[in-house]
Amino acid sequence: MPGSNGLRLAELLASLSLAIDLGTGQPLEWVMKCTLLAANLSKALGLSEDDQRDVFFLSLLRHVGCTANAHADAGRFGDELGAAEGLTLDMDDVAQAFGFVFRSAGRGRPPLERLGYIGGLLAAGPGVAKINHAAHCEVAERISETLGFSPAVAAGLWQIYERWDGKGDPKGLKGEDIALPVRVIHLAQDAATFYSLNGIESATTVVRGRAGRQLDPTFVDSFCRFAPDLCSALDADSLWEALLTAEPGRPVQLTDSQIDAGCLAVADFTDMKSPFTLNHSRHVSQLAEASARLCGLPETDAVNLRRAGLLHDIGRVGVSAGIWGKAGSLTESEWERVRLHPYYTERVLSRSKTLEPLGALAALHHERLDGSGYHRRLPGASLPLSARLLAAADAYCAMTELRPHRTALTPEAAADQLRREARSGELDEKAVEAVLVAAGHASRLPTCKAASVELSEREIEVLRLVARGLSNKEMAARLVISPKTVGHHVQHIYNKIGVSTRAGATLFAIQNNLLEAT
């Protein structure tokens, strides 16, 4: 069983960091480099072991909210992954901010279409960034809680967009009001990014230029004194091993229940990529595990399927939300990118010896018995029953979920389609029947209630529409009430569940099983 050989928390988060690299459009191992430098810098600064640990894990988690606004950002930029440069710029500098908009908005689109994206961003102004930052922070905080992190780490995640000069978001904290570990990771990210781009001179020049503005000037001075030694670790043959070695204190080993919680956190991170995939991974996991037990598979296989179901789509974050949200037909180029997502899943999970077999299984969810699947086009002889169950569970869940190009199928219509695919030789008949039996039981879900918050049926209905990305005006039309009444409902719900952003409300709904109705 996964966990019997031991999985470190650092391994899980380092694997997740590779998906964060994909989801932010950064080079692979970017988060690991930032974290390794942050760990070495915190040690050089003589921070306490507790502070060093907070630096280490905050750095790994810093951008875990990156999927919170991916769908909206794709609408603003055309391809949110093409806006990666924004993480390296000083957006308080008007010239840098305008240059970023003109370079990134609608990149690769026809000129007139590009002008539309550019105009939309300029009209929206800096308020868009503030909304995004708050959403990222809130989602990062909730995911950190799922992973079992302390309130101190959660509080630090609310400060990742603050600045030394007080011009950051969301609270405009200034100077030493920003937590010490956060100030360290701010510096480490800038230094690691520019060291990787252009070497030590570039790194020191950039951080000196940002001292007293974005960065703590005292930490900048300390970094520049020891920069060559601190940055040399980023050239290690294996950043994975260097990062795990750099974890401060005694490594945290996860129990089986903690591994499950970690996989749930990864699933929620993944499914936030698009309003059309909310709760998808949780549903696939539930069906896959239940069908494994119906087939009489060993407990180890059932647990592996539960976890693989939660992890199977992590590679989705490496494909633009603009593609996942496209209402029309995909181009061949877009299809090629879609076909890569199981490959990304496998690669993201391949570094950890414990997660590697889960990644290998998860990557098979689009393979088909007749060899028509992807990404390897494997024949049925190469697909074990676990892979066949996972493929059937994923297909059924996808069919019963709303997609941008079609409505959701009814359970009965999805069952008919799944059986047709079994008869045509694409899916395994035994696997399909097991999944359908499991789905028949799962479709009669208990009344939706938040774990510790009582929401009325109307509030649950509004929350579902909020999660699906509808505007107040669209919700009003759907519910046949006024936009003002919708606004009152939304604010009341936010107050009840303790969130302040649409992304936070969406993640709350996912975590409390409030999105079954579509």
C-alpha cells in the first residue's frame, strides 16, 4: 500500500510543485529552485528551525492557488500560461506593467483579436490583479489546511503578494509587519528566477533594485554578500535530492490517512483549473475505488485506485484553461496539447518512489483497449484491470458533467454510451458494468449540507452557480430573481462560510460536496 514504504511531506509538495510550474507557465523545477534558495538563505540568516521550516513549506506552497483564476485569466489573456512573465516583473512600475500587457495579451492571436484582449486588460486596470491575488491567497490557505499545515503557514499564504513598501495585496502590509518567512521567500523567488535566467550578476542587480520596494533591504544585503555560495546549490545535478536534503529539521513522514488528505488537496488544486471540472477528480476516485471493491480486487489495488483517481488529472494544469473552456471544436494543435496531459501527470509524479506507481496508473486513464486512446495508444494487453476501471470511471464522470461544448448527459444516457463503447471494443465490459453499479449507488447522494455551516437550499443553489462562474446578472436570470437579491445571497453565503472571493467559495463547495447537481 502506498505509504508502507514512506512518503515524506516534502516529496508530496515537491511533486505538486512541478504541477505548479506547469500551471504558472514557468520552467520545470522553478518552484524547487526558489525553495532551495529560500532554505539556504534562511539558514545563512540564522533563523530558528521553526522559521526555517515555515520558509521551506511556504515557498513550496506559495503558488498553489495558481489554478484559482486560470479560467478567468484565459478569458483575459487568451492563454493564461502565456502570462508567466508577470511573475518576474515589478507591476508597480507603469512601464513594466504596460509592456507586459502589450506582450502577453492575446499572444499568437490575429491582430484585431489581440487588440480586444489588450483593450480589455487596460480597461479592467489594476483591480483585476487585486482580485486574482485575493483568490490565490484564499485558495492556497484552504489547500494548506487540507494538508494539515499550521495557522502560521496559512497566515503566511495570505501575505505572498505583500511588498516591503506597503504597496502589495491584499492588506497593504508594510516592512516588518510582513512575516519574516514570507520576506525570505519573496527575495528567494526573485533571486532564483533571475539567476536561472542570466546568472549571479543579474540576480544581485535585480534584488538590489527592488530593495526597500518589494524586498526587505536587510535581507537583500545579506543575500548579496553570500550570493555565489547560496546560488551554487541551484546548479545541482539533482534538484530533487538537493531539495529533500535541505528540508530543515526532522523530515515529516506521512501516515496513510495523511497521504489520502494530500491526494485530496492535489485533486482540488487540479479541478479548480476550470469551472467545468469542479469535483471531477473526487468523483472519479470514488467510482474507481467502489468499482475495484465490486470486482473483488485486493485492498491495496482499491486504495491505489482511490489515490490514482484523485491524482489522474494533475497534468491538466499544464494545458491552457482557454483550451479546456473552448466551446467550439479544437484545432489539431490544441488536441495535441490535450493529449499531453496524461503524460504530464506521469512525469509530475515520477520523481517520488511512492507516488511513481500511482502516476503510472493515473496516466492510463485515456488509454483504450483497441489502442485508440492516448497518450501512448497502448493495446488492451498492456492495460491491467485497475487501468480499465479508472478509464471507465473517468469516462462516465466526464459524460455526466457539463462541458463548454455540450450539456451534461443524464446518468441513463451516460450508461448507454459507456456500454456502447464497451461493445465497440474501446472499454472493458466488466470494468464498465462495475463502474455503472457503483455509479447507481453514488447517484443517490445524501442531502447536501456543509460540514459545519447550515445553508438553505436556495443558498446552495446560488453557491453552485457562483462556483460555475456565472455573473450576478446571469444567476438572476437563471433563478428568476433580481441581481440585487443575488448580491445579497452571495454576500450572506460568503459571510456564513468565511470566505471573501469566488475562488474561495468554489473550493468550499468542492470540499463540502455541494456541487453534485449540474
